[in-house]
Amino acid sequence: MMAREMKPQDTTRASAYELWIKAPNPMVTFFKTLDVTNLMKISQRKQMKFNMLLVFCIGKAAVSIKEFYILPVGEKLVKYDSIAVNTIVKNKIGEVSSCDIFFADNLAKFNQDYLKYTSQVAENCQDRDLSCDCMVIGTSAIIDTEIDGAVGMNSGIFNNPFMIWGRYRRKAFRYYLPVSFQFHHTQMDGAHAGRFLRNLQDEINRL
């Protein structure tokens, strides 16, 4: 695994870099409602955490889209060879810590890593940061309430794609989850983000 700086003109994001790298607000947010019925069934049948299953599907949906591997860091474009997915963990002192998990395209392995590293982070109250080695997709689950979506901040520092969701909703015999997906316009266009969200629903359905 490695990260290396790219010349914007040598990438497919050259035009987007010129347009958006110095924009006052280059972040875009999409909203989508996912049908997560299949994740609920797997979670209950196999005694796996719902959040782990969703985070796994997020990684799986992203790895086939090449734009996810190039990220604006400051005013540089950095290319990564691999992807990690972040989750927020409630630690032993009642605060939250951040945990990056390298995406492995094997559910059993990913589940093992998820349980191992989230437990470690909860216990030692120290963030697990893989951002030097992987392009990290941030996530945050606001499980205390139902939300329709959320717009993240534009810090100018953290440019990574980010997903936020609240509680799932039950309608008849199906479960639905509104999500928001924020991305930096230098990294990808709306079509790429739309393909990712379509991929995510497909991965949830066929898991």
C-alpha cells in the first residue's frame, strides 16, 4: 500500500482540479434512501452487526470506481492504491473515537477486522488512522434518532468522501435508511457519486 502525489494534468481530474481546488465550497452532498432489508436479515440470521455490514457494502461499492483512489489533500492530488472505511466508535469514557478499517473484499475477514479494531479503539480511546496509506471513506451513524440527511462541513483539510445516516425505518416488511453522501468535486463528479450510490444499493441487495 502506498500514496503518491500526482500531477493534476496527468489525471482524468485535470479540469475538475482547475475548477474546484480553490473553490470556497467544493463539497457536494447527495441524499438517497436505501432499502436495507437484506442487511437486516443477514444481521439477524448471522448475528453480525448491521453497521459492519453497511460499512462493508460501502467499501465494496467504492472499489470499482477509479475516482475514489484520487483525493485532493491541501492543493495536491494524491493517488492511493487501496481504500479504507472509517467508523465512529463510542469509547469507554463515553466519548467518540475514529477507527479506520482497511477494506478487504471478504466479509468474514472484514468482520473480524471490524470487531478487532473497533474494540481496541473503544478500549484505548485512541483514533486508528490509516489516511497516510489508504483513501479513507468516512462514515457516521447517528443512531439516536431518525434523520433525513445531513450536510457535512467544508474544513478545507478533511476532503475525504463522507457518509452519514441515522436510524433505519420500517415500512410494512421492509427497512429503509436515508443516507447523505458528501464528496469533493475535485475528486469526482455527480455521475461518479450517483454510480457509487447505485453500486451501494446493488451490493446491499446481493450480499
